[in-house]
Amino acid sequence: MTSVPINVPGGAERCLVMGVVNVTPDSFSDGGMWFDEAAAIQHGFELVREGADIVDVGGESTRPGAARVSMDEELARIVPVIRALSAEGVVVSVDTMRAEVAKAAVEAGARIVNDVSGGLADPEMPRVVAATGVTYVVMHWRGHSHDMYSRAVYADVVTEVREELSKRVDLVLAEGVTPEQVVLDPGLGFAKNAEHNWAVLAGIPRLAELGFPLLVGASRKRFLGRLLADPDGTPRPFSRSDDATLAVTALAAHAGAWCVRVHEVGPNADAVRVAAAWKRAGAGT
């Protein structure tokens, strides 16, 4: 199976859009909305109609403080959804930290493994990815959701994220993953506070110097709600931070992101096209 970065339509011309399908009861932004199998499948097709290039299917919440689910439960949640979407030609990504789940997902049709742990949660993951040949999203990660904020300590967050991602790449390549399979994700919100997240976004050009496509997942995350807090300090709800997500999408796309991972696809698909037009105009002057 071929890896995705060079094969998704439009990938060479603009930032891609990855739509999220959380087949979970407890994800931070839309927990329970797509927990039913039929609803999840329908939502995946809706995201494609709205402009998603990739649909990211996950069966385990990674929200702050989330507890892990069993492998059997994760498989039961996602495999039917992936199989149904892939059968209709949808480019599907599986959001998982487990090698066995990734293997089953690829067998069901997934073409991308989106591993928020970058192979740290399950050492078998890089070998599974190497054997399948699919695209591998390696995210910056310092620990599971229940205690990740205790690890949000940096002297220079962009430098340290870059160095830690580089080490992860070296390790997954040593396990047989090819450079062409690798996509990097700086892990916004994972072991990072709001200040760290903004610094990482501003540092996209430096992270891109590692030489791999970058996936940016800012959609509806807490740091946006806190930026847009009410005068009394109450953070804006996740569902009302989509406009801020659009701004991040346009800026990240203009800065060179390969793909943005979002919940509301339609407006973000418009935003990446605006960014692409802006870049083309700039290149012509």
C-alpha cells in the first residue's frame, strides 16, 4: 500500500484538510455525537462532501484526563466505520496508539496511521507501519492524557519539540519505516500549555526544516477557548471556537502545513484555499 502525502489530490497545491470522526462517548469537543456506528459512517461521508481530503477515525479519547479503553472496545468502535468509508474510496486515517488496532485498521482500508504517541505508547507500532507501507503521523508526545500536563516544562518549546520529534523519526526509521511514510505533528495541547501552543504554531517554519510534512491539529482546543474568554475569565466553549480554528488553519496553511485536522470541515476547506491563493499570488510577485 502506498503512503498518502504525495497521493492525496491537491496535496502538491494546497494544505489538506483532515476531518475528525470520534467514535467515542467522551471526546472533548463532540463526545457521543458519532458514537453510533451508522452515525459515524454518515458523518464521515458528510465530511468528504464538505471538502475533507482525509477522514480521521478514532475510538479512544485523548482529551486531558481521559482513561484508556480496552483494545477490543477500540476495535469494535472503529473497524466497521473504517471499512464502510474505505469501501467507498474515502482516504481514511486511524487515530490510535495501539499497533494491533493499527494493523486491523489498515486491513479494513485505512491508509494513514495517526499515532499521537509517535510510537512511544506501543513499541510495536513502527514495525507494523513499516510492514504495511502506509503513511505514519508521528506526533510529539510526553505521556498519556491522565498526567501529560505535569510534563509541560520547556526552556525553549520549539527547539525541544523539534529535537524530540527528530529523535522519534530516527527511531521509527531504524524500525523500517521509510522517510516517505513520515508526517510530523507538533502535538498542540499534548504536554503543552497555551503559551507553548502559540509558540509552536509560530515555529511551524522551523519545524518544517526537519524535512517532513506537518500535520497541525488546533481545532477546538482549550488554548483557543482561553484566548477568547469572557471578561470574567470564563473560557469560550469548544463549540464556539470554530472561528478561531479557521484563523489558525489559514495561518498554518500559509506557513507551510501539509494538513490541518479539524472538526468543522467546510469553512476550513475554504480557509486552506484562501491561503493557497495568497501563496500563489506572493510567488508571482
